[in-house]
Amino acid sequence: MNLETLYEKMEYGPAPESPNNAEQWLKDHQHKFSLFINGKWTESSKKNNFESINPATGKSLASISEASEKEVDQAVKAAKKAFESWSGLDPHQRSRFLYAMARQMQKHARLLAVLETLDNGKTIRETRDIDVPLAVRHFYHHAGWAQLLDQEFKNHQPLGVVGQIIPWNFPLLMLAWKVAPALAAGNTVVLKPAEFTPLTALWFAEMCQRIGLPPGVFNLLTGSGTTGAMLAAHPGVLHFWFLRMPI
């Protein structure tokens, strides 16, 4: 058998993951999501939803809210208000929330892997074996560092409200890269995911509510680049993280 014939016969084995749980999660939300501000779901005053599309089928997965300037301001103010109490927590108390995030992500790893594949289009092997496990480990890692702030970073202070924009190619993993260290250090966060891949970030916001994260510590604004520009320009955002990965 020559190599050409061998390559033609090679196929990926069937993945054990089923889309049923992810599809049920979308169905439970009626395939529609609002904004996560100050610990609760908030309708956008813009009334201009956009669709999150499954790139494999071209079909809509969910209708996503687009934040207006009003909601951007609400999210930043909520984060600013939460900063005083969050930054004042004992580092061990903050670490407990990060450990809870890591455990929830680990518990729902298969759901997250499938959801990421449906929304992003990458293979289930990559989301299951790389993206989700690394995101979980990142939260565990920074939960540990949160407990050492007093000893290892005595001369460092949290900045305040951190604005964050993440791209489409590693949605959950880049959320972990940005959110985990910011929260561990005592900052509060307003995050905007890429408009093409918001679903795992929306799951993360729901999880924050479920574990009892104090309102305003993590806020999620969905929308286009216009939403990101408004967040970046807001005077209440004291530090801004934007990462563009090469294609």
C-alpha cells in the first residue's frame, strides 16, 4: 500500500463527546443571552442583538445582546463599587473563589469543550485536551498565588477596574489568562469577548453567579468592536488588556 492510499484510509476516530448537554444548555436559555452586570443578567437598551454562528453549519447557536454606552458605564461603575470590598478581602478568601471557579470548570469540562467547538469551530480534541484543561489549571495556579500576595508581593497594590477584550481563537483559555490573575490580585473586571465566540464567556458569567462571587467583581459585556472601544475609552477603567493573537 502506497502512502497516498494509506492517507486516504486514515480517519479520525469518533469523539465520545455528545453535543446534547451543550444544546440543552442553549435551549435552557432559549438561545438568547443578555449582559452580565453587577452579578445579574441585564437587558441591553440598544435592542440590537446579533447571532453567534456555528461555523461548521452556518446556523445560529444563540442571539447575543450588544451593549450600549449606557451598559458599559453601568458595568464599569459596578466594578468600581465592588473593588473596595473585593480588594479588601483577605487573600485566602479571594483564593477560595478562584478555587471554586477552577473546580466548576473542571466539573463541566466536557460541556465547555463541546460548547467551544460548536462556537469556535476547532476540533473537539483541541478544546477537550488543550484549551479547557489549561484554562482550569490557570485558575488553580492563580488561586494559589492569591494566597501568597502578602508574602511575595508586599509592595504591590491592585489597580482597580480592569477592562479586558479577548479574541476569537482561544475564547475560554484567553479568558482564563486575563481574568484569573486580575481577580487574584484584587482587581475587578469588565470583559468583552469576541462577538464571534461569546458562549463560553457567558457560561463563565453564569458560573460566577452560581458560586456566589460578589456582585460587580466580574462583569461581561457582549458586542462588536464598538462596544470594546467604548470600554477602552471609559475613564473609570484604570488598566486595559487587549490581546490579538496572530492568525
